[in-house]
Amino acid sequence: MGENIRKKLEGRELFVFSVATVLLLFAAALALAPPLELLRGMATIILTRDALVTDYFKLAGFGPAFFNAGLVLGLGILLIRRQKIPFTGLTMAVLFINAGFALFGKNPVNVLPMLLGTWLFARFHRSGMNRYIYTALFGSCLAPMVTELVYLLPFSFALNLTVAITVGVFAGFVLPPLSVHTASMHMGYNLFNMGFAGGLFAFVMVCVLQSFGLESNSVFIWSYGRPRWLLVGLCMYFLAAFLFGLFLNNWKLKPLFKLMQHPGRAVADFVLMDGAPITLVNMGIVGLICTAYILLIGGDLSGPVVGAILTSFGFAAFGIHARNYLPVLLGVFGSTFFTHMLPTTAGMQMGAVFAAGLSPVAGQFGIPAGIIAGMLHATVVVCTSSLYGGLNLYNNGFSTGLVAIVLVPTLESFIKGHKLKKSQKKAAQQPQK
């Protein structure tokens, strides 16, 4: 019977898992809030400015937040299926980063202008949308900018809305070429590349606004505590992903060790390299590691933290695994012993989980380099959000991009210099033999 199930699911494992997640989110939403409360909560989410950090758990309640995440995740699945694109590791990364950020910043309305802008970019270049669908979905990191402009501009509501949508469309049009350029800057060592590109665009946008005397300020709405039901639910979900992948892989765990040999540098699509079953196993493990870290430090299972965990969970199909993530995580935690920040500080909780974006540094250069990367990320990320008034949801992606751009050339220079000295020393010793 098990073999028949595996054959029926072959090639559709990730799609089935993603759809099951959507259904689970909707079920959780209905269990936590009646339909009328869900509608009111969704209205609150859509109509409230949602610059970083706006926790939808606190703003609208758990039920509406999960319902919003289900809608955003479902929209992503629908768009990818419509383009007839096979589900790969990159697919899981983009779907779950959207599901995660739908708990603190994204909703089915404010992501639409960026999607439209990228579609126009594809049409302008006479290319199919299937080539840019991932860029469009990642590019919704600037979704808060649309909502912010509606409330920030001094004109009528109709004109504010028109300008906000226009700017959002323009952002979606600009991000595809910009993200290609930023990827070359950090050479694939920042898995959250769109966060870096979006941060640059948002910074320019904030400067333009300030030149007209308009200023966007960051928000801090945060739910404290760790509801036991939420903790148990997350652990069961990640354990289910682990067991589902293990079942699909005939209960063989050995391929996981092969997967963890990859440094994780982009493009590292674990589904294409090692298969969907063992990738799901890896995703489950990474999700459990992130959740365990938050539990051990006494952190909060707020919307942003759960969103960060879901993001790393998705990117465990595209570059992240325990071997390259743990050194970076250790670096973030270790930095709190030398700075005024505490592990339980809101920014440090998110920074620790999102530091997974620098996992390729540890995978390529080793544990000490990963620890240094994590420590640098912890110090940089607390400063970057103010650069763009919270309009770039992927603030940690901007930080990891800066760290990679500074750290990677230094590491490569050091390693090349060390190898050169070693070869020169070896050459000098040869005549003596």
C-alpha cells in the first residue's frame, strides 16, 4: 500500500504538501475565530499600515492572521500552477517566504501591484511570465510601501491610492533587473537576495519622500509569549514534514547526509539535486531547529518569529541545512554576550532565524566563518531597518546581503593568501630534498 501511495505522489509531493498547508492554515483560522471575526480581521489587516514590524497576531488575532497566510500561500500556488512550472526547491522557498510574511506585512491586496509590475516587465521584454514568476512573488517584499503611501501622501484618498498603486507597479517593474545585479554583488552567498534588492529600492524611495517633507516611520506591533497550542502545532507540522519525506524516501535517512555536503551557495536547489523526499526531511529538521532555538532562549512565538521560521523552513529546500545553518545561528547568539542586545530582544529573535540566509558562508568557508557571519549580521540588522522606514519587509535579507558583500571577499582574499604562502613555502623546501 505504501508503495502505491509513493507512486501516485511521485512528482507531485511538494504540490500536495503545499496545498495541505493551505488547508491546514484555513482549518486553524476557522478553529480559532468565527467567520465574521475572520472577515473583520482581514479588513483590519488590509486597511492598516503594515510597515516593519506589524504583527498580525497582535493586530487582528490568530485566526485572521492564519487565514491571511492561507490566502497568500494559495495565491502563490495558483500563480505557479498557472504557469505550469514544476515544484522545485525554489518553489518551496518562494511559497513559504510569502506564507511567513503574510503573518506580518503581506496580504492578498498589497502584493498585487508588484505582481502586475513584474508582469508588465515580462510583456515589455516579450517574455513569458513563467520566467519571472519567482521574482514577482519574492518582490512582494515591498508590499507595505503600497499601504504606506495611501496614508502618507497629502492628497485625496483616490489620488493617494492611484499613486501608491503606480509606485508599487513601478517597483515590480524595476526589481527583476535590479535583483540580477545584486545577486552578482554577493555571489550567491546571501540566499535572501530579493531582500537586498528591495532594500536598495526602498531606501531610494524613502529619500525621495523625505525630499518632499514626507517621512515613513517604522512600526512595532509585537505579541509576546509562547502559546502552548501554537508551539505544539508548529512542532507537529515540522515533524509531519519530516515523516512525510522519510516515508516517501522508503524510510532511508542516509541521503540526508549527502544533502548536507552541499555548501548551499545559490543556486542550490535540493529538490533538483537530491529529490523531493529527502528535501522534505531537511525542511522538517530546519523548522524544528528554529523552533527549538526560540523555545530555549525563552523567545516569543509572535507573527514575525513564526514567519521567520516558515521562511527558513522553505529555504531548507534551497540552500539551508543543519550543517551550514547552526554555525551562523551560534554566531548570532554569541554576539549577545558582547553587545547590549539580548537573545530575547525582538530584533535578535528574528535575526537569529533569518541569519539562515548566510548559511552558504559556513557551508563554503567553514564553521568559524559562519560564526563570524552570524555575529556581523546580528550587529548590522538592528541598524538597517531605519534606512527605509520599515518599507522593505526583508530587512534581514538586506542585512545578510551587506554582510556577504563585505565578508566574502575578505575570506576569499585570506584563503588565497594562505594558499599562496603555503605553496611558496612548499616550493622553497623542494630543492632541499
